[in-house]
Amino acid sequence: MNPSLLISIPEACARIGIGRSFLYERLAEGSIRSVKAGRRRLVDAASLEAWAASLPESQLKQAAKGAQP
């Protein structure tokens, strides 16, 4: 696991297998924390991992399935 505290949007999506739009929806609703650093939006890695861990396995499969092209 990468020890970074803050990760980029593409890295966050790749880390848990979801799409960008889905991630931005979770950020907007406050399920996952992020910060603005200049022009960049960075995701709190601990918040992302806690959110993913809180989901039932069936919901994780559904989210990952929706993120595939």
C-alpha cells in the first residue's frame, strides 16, 4: 500500500476500481474527504479506504462493474 496521505483523483479511482464520475459523486455527498491544493483536488487516502471497507461486498462488485469500459 502506498503510504501517501493524499492521492490524485486518477490514483483514487484506480486504487478501488471506480470511475471518476462515481468518485466525484461520493466527494460531493461527503462520503469521501478531499482537499483542494492549488488547482488540484486530492483525495484523503484514509477516507477512501474507510469508505471502501464500509461497503458490503456486493456493492463493491457493482461499483467496480460500473467502472469497467
